[in-house]
Amino acid sequence: MNSMMGIIRLDGSSAMLKELCEHRPVASLPIAGRYRVIDFALSNMVNAGITNVGILMTEKARSILDHLRSGKDWDLARHREGMYYMPNDSVDGRAPIGNLSGLYNNLDYVQHSSGDYVLVAKADSIYNMDFNKVLEYHQSTGADITFVYQTINGSIPGTSSVLKVADSGLVKDIYKSPNVEAGSDVTMGVYLMAKDTFINLVKTAFERGGTDLLIDGIMRRMDEYTIYAYRHEGYMARINSVEAYYRASMDIRKPEVWEELFMGENVIHTQRKDAVPVQYKETAVVTDSLIANGCEIRGEVENSILFRGVKVAEGAKVKNAILMQHAVIGKDAVIENVICDKDVVVGEGKSLKGADTYPIIVSKGAAI
Amino acid sequence: MSKTKCLAMILAGGQGSRLGALTKNIAKPAVPFGGKYRIIDFPLSNCANSGITTVGVLTQYRPLELHTYLGTGNAWDLDQQSGGVFILPPYARDKGADWYKGTADAIYQNLNFIDTVDPDYVLILSGDHIYTMDYAEMLAAHKARKADVTIGVFGVSWEEAPRFGIMNCDTEGRIMEFEEKPAKPKSNLASMGIYIFNREYLDKYLKEDAVLDTSSHDFGKDIIPKMLGDNGCLFSYAFEGYWKDVGTIESLWEANMDLLQDEPPFELSSKWRIYSSNPSLPPHYLSPEAVVKRSMVNEGSMVKGTVEHSVLFSGVRVGKDAKVTDSVVMPFAKIEDGAEVQYAIVAQNCVIKAGAKVIGAPGAISVIPEGTVVAAE
């Protein structure tokens, strides 16, 4: 048997995402015009034939429940298995710290699931990859644990877990680094291991007072495991800061990234909506932009990403902007280097400009 | 199955021969419309929005794509424990197999289905019109007048009237006379092919009609005239709003172009949502060179050229310096660099090669059938 079950973790620091993640985990942050960040990890699992996915819950999860619902849009609303919400309840009256207690509390679910392997992924990355290749690699190396990593070609902000990988793929060292330079091998938060290994690892680490799967479960016990790392060659962006979010959004606009992520054999699924195709009116001038259905455009849009149902009035100019669902940009308004969260209204003639490298964030529902 | 008040039956078996190349492989109700829809989305969405949750879809001609599209009815929220979408193709009985011989015969052959659902009213719809309509209001009018039958009518222009089945009504809306394509119409109220029947009343007339060798088993030609002849209580229900028969290439093209007006004659984006199957495709991308005006563009498309006054379905590619004007480009068609498309309907998966030209004219829309490769001259 070669079957995997999936676990998607919603936990993780979102402090550097500021206002964007005030009310939501990074997993449900809207991205690329119609998706949420979790769609990528979840679709990758489904596309690899995984029919059993546990979602390890976190606080502020309302938007995730609203987005995933029964899992139907990912074909995970099934008679057997399918999607399963793993609550992260308090233990002995103590609020849970980290992800280990949530995993520990749901071990019986993992135990009774049919998969032979457990694939754990964080819901904070944008990528389209075939997890079956990771399983093949895992089996060929005889590793206890396989990490998925990427060699990065530019420095990235925010704390990352860096691997020292030998030519053979064997992992020599793992450490957390606050600043990562180009050429580093950075984990993508995806680990694969046999189910027994996973259960044992979580149990031991939690019962000894651990709180974090990576630190207490793996890093502190490196000498007990044979760890290999599988390199992902395609596009990958981890969304761990406003800057990273903005950069990834602008990347997705590039035709080659757009093609790789969305137009290949393995599609990224998301919640289905019945929006009308985009309506471009007589005065519309739109270039180098991603535009989602339900938008109605009369003004100018350049180098931007417009989510569903955004309206840009005549004379308005939108440049280097990310406008989430249902933003309304009034007549002759000027928007530049701005990220507007959902339901923002910018009045007639108003001007809003951020710095080139540092976009202004407009909070959900704000009226300007 | 719990008791259903009103059952809708959509006649979706028509070949749509006037749509020529567009219906070579698919039934007319499956023909794409408006950038993401298919014609049958309109009656289906109207049903869902009107609270009619049991819908029979009668298919016959080239049903594969239509059946695949309908699936479980999930797209229209019609995948229900009780009710939902029922696909009703003709089937073989112990005394042999019959195609549906006419609109009335199609319903007659499915009387057993109607018996299973056991509705009080049967709403008959056709799968070839673009419109949004609240059937619940029509049903309320039907009940209020205690009619045997209520027929949806639409005021067409007097010039067009001779092409339609025309209802001559009294001041209360009661139908006095029905004339099929009259040379000199006395009224401009055309039948929309939308009927609400009291179920027993329909049952009786269908059974009587079925055994008549002289009948063509058609609602307009046989059943309605017979009911009127018997002094049945038939009322008209006037529909106001946008209603368009998209049975010809020209009218299909026109209906698409209607959506591109600055204030379209009917809003796809209103609260009365038109549901459709939604494939998982990303927002479309317009390149730095793209010019897109007075157009509708769907997901998964990439435009590097010029698109004016056109409808682009999903996954369409328009290359650099290519020009698409006054046209409808269906899913996954490719218009390569420098190609030109004007006054045309380019069907699914066509490739208009670099530098090639497809130029039609108003009144002579050029149609490129599904999967065609058009090379430059």
C-alpha cells in the first residue's frame, strides 16, 4: 500500500502579515484574485490522490470553516473519509500552545485512518507540486522523515527553517534563521513519514512537554531519525510577511508563473462562485493585470490584481495594487502601491499612495 | 419522495439545426452563451431561483455533453435528497423504442415520471431562450385565476409576430384563440413556450392526443388548440423584460452582443443569479500590450492583443497584435499572434493561426466549428 493521508496545519505566526491577518489565519488570506492560501496545499494533496485530509484548527478559524465547508469543492465531501476538522481544544484546562497538542488530541483519528503515510503541510505557501513524487523519493531513500524544501534565489524576510542537505539528500542539520540569504535550502513546511513514525513522534514529544512539531518532535531528536529532503524545483512562495504577500501576488501575474500554478494538469481548486465574466466598458484601459470574474471596469488598471466583484469607475487609476473582493474605486480616484482588504470603498477623487517597496494596507470594510 | 407542488420539465432534446455547425456535436441547450454559461443555465437557474426543486430535463439529440454538464445538478443547487434534476432521455419499452415525436409526446412518454413525483402543477419549459423569470409569480397568477393552463406570452414587434405562435386574448388575459405563425396577426403576444398545466388536465389531454394518428403531438400545434376548442380555461401571463430566442446564428450572436452594452438590457450580475458549472480556472491575465474594451472576458484567458466588443469564454488565448472585434470566442480557442477575427463565432478549441483572418459581416456572422484550425492564406 502506498496511500497517504494529509494533515494541513493552520497554525503559524502571522504577526508580520499585520492587518491582513488580524481576523484570519494566513491559510484564509485571499490571494491571486480568487484563491485562499490554503487552496494550494489542499489541492496539491487532492491532486496526489489523497482522499483523507485533516485540518488542524487554530483560533480565528471562522473564515476557514466558511471557505472549506464540507470540502465539496475539493471533492473531499465523501461517504468514506474526506475532509476532517481537527479541533485544537484545551488540555486539562490549559489553552493549547503550539501545534503538538492539537495533533496529540487527534491521534486516534490518525490511527484509524487508512493511510500508511502522513503528509503534513502548512497552509502558508503558494505552489503546485506532485506529492506522489515526494512519496516515491521517501520510499527510495528509506528515510524516516522526508522534508520538502526549496533552494531560494533571493533573500526572504521572516523566520525560516533552513536545512543543511548533503548531496545524497540526507539532512545534516536543521535550524531556524531570522534572515535567509540566496542559495539557502529552506523547508516548505511539508513533511512526510510513515503513520507509525508520526504517531510515535507526536506522542513522545507532547508527553515530554513539547509544543511544536518541528522543534520538539524533530529538531530535538534529530539523532533518532534518518531525515532526507526532497527539492521542489517549481515556483514557491511562502506568505509570512506583507512584503512576501505583495511579492508573491505580483509574481503570479507573470505569465510563466500563472501557467505553472494554474493551467497545468493539476488544477488548484477553490470555493466555487457564480460570478459573471469581467465586464470591460468603453473607457477601460487594463494592462499587465490579473482580473477576477464579477469585476466591472471603466477606469485604468495597471500592474494590479483585482479580486471578485471589484468596481473601478471612470477616470480612476489603479496601479501596483491588490484589491480584494468587492472593492469599489470611485470616479477619478488614484490608487497606487496599495493592498485593499475585502469590501473597501474609495470615494470619488480620493488619492491613496504607498511607497514602492512598502504598500499601504487598507483594512477590511474601510471607507475612504 | 415528499410531495412536490410544481414540477418543471425542460424540453432539451432539440437539434437546433438552425445553429448549424455549433450544434454538430452538442444539443442546442448545451451551446455556450455569455462568456461562461450554456443556454440551459437560464431555465435551470430560473427554476432554482423560483423555488422549483424538481426538474426533469428531456434530452434526445446528442445528449452526451448535455448529460455530462448537468451531472447531479450540483451547479444549480439541484442535487437534493428529495427532488433535484432528473435526466429523461427516450427509452425502450417492451413494445419497442420510440424517439420523442414531438413536444407533447416527450412529456407523454414521461407520464410515469410525473406520476412518481406526483405534482399539482407541471411547468413546461424549453431549453433555447435567454431570459430571467420568476416562475413562482406565474404559478401564483395561474392559481389566482383558477386556470387549467397558463401560457407565458411576450410582446414581440408586429413585424416579427408572423414568425411566432400568437395568442389572441380578451381584456382579462384569457386566451380566446391561438394562431401558429399567422400571416396577418391580430395580436403581438407571442407564446414563449412556457406552460403551466394543472396536472390532471394535462394528463387527460396527453393521453387523448397520444392515440391520434393525425396528431403531430406538439403543444403549440395540437394540444393547446384542442384545449381551446374544448373551451378550456387558458390564460396568458405577460412577461416583461429581456427574452431572446437564440435559435439562429444571428440571434445567438446578437444576444451575446446585447451583454456588451454599457447598460445591458438584462443584468447577469443581478440578485437573480445565473448558475453555471464553474471549472477551477484562475482570473484572466491581460498583458502590458493588451487593449480590452466593451467586452466580457472569463477566467483562465490570456490576452496580449486587442479585444473590442467581444465575448471571450474561459481559457481563450489572444496573441500579440491579434485583433478580435464584434465576435464570440468560445472556451479554449486560440487566436494566435497577428490573427484577425471580426463578426465571428469561434467555437471551442479552435485555433486561428498566426496571421490568419476570420472576417464575417453583420447579418453574415462567420462560424468556425469546434476544433477547427484556420491557417493563414
